[in-house]
Amino acid sequence: MRRQNVVNKSNSQQNPQSDMEVTKTLKPGDRGTAKLLRPYGERLVRARHRFDPTRKKNLTTVELVVDERDAPEGYHPLSPRRPEPKQQVLVRVDIDETQMRARVKDAHGRWDPERRGWLLPYATVREMGLEDRIMQEYVPRSSHAPALRG
């Protein structure tokens, strides 16, 4: 796709849209977008009607796709993100894995009998190569009632 140069006609303000109030947001195909679809076509993502209180003007702005490329292999924007290094995670260690259990204990892992897993900081889990054993992230609701997310 070609890139278009954008010219800010108002040189007196750095960001003229910062004080504007969005009054309506339209998706392509919504009533009122036909005249915008003609020049922009499939590049149109959203149209917004704004009110500029400084100049007492109603404006229409558009959001356009200006670049498109293939995503890296395996990438998905909704993939779970990695926990923070200090974030506690629950790790599965089977009952017959005595050596693994000893390693987890040596790394100061804490057994959670309710959830039947070991709590360790994510950084430790990565160092030990146990990421494939993570069951859930440990997310305390308060200092009194710990809970898990997963």
C-alpha cells in the first residue's frame, strides 16, 4: 500500500485533536461511511465525528491502515504473555518424580496442597527449564486470601 503524507493545517497547536471530544465512532459499512469508503476503501478502519470546543467546529476524522505485513510464525496478539520474573507460578511435579521434587525444594518451592502444585517465581521456573510444567499464575487477591488465575 502507498503511504500518504499527512499535513497538519494547524501549525499553532502541537496536537489539535487532544482537546476534541469524540461524539460518534463508525465502522466501515455503518450508516454515514459511504462517502468515506469511496476514497479509502478497505484501508478505512474507523471514522470518528469530533467536536472542537476551541474553534466551535464539528470534524470528521478517519483511521486508516497504512502498512500491512505478515506476522512472525506462531505469533498471536492474544497469546498469554509471560509472567513477570518475580511472579509466583504453580508448577506440576508428579508424585514419582523424587529428583525433580528435590530440585524444586532446593529452589525454595512451596507446596500448595489445595491446588496440588509447587509455587515458584517465574524466573526460577525458567532457569530450571520447567516452563512446560506451569499450571497457573499465582495471583493473590489480598494478603489474606490467595487465589490462582489460569
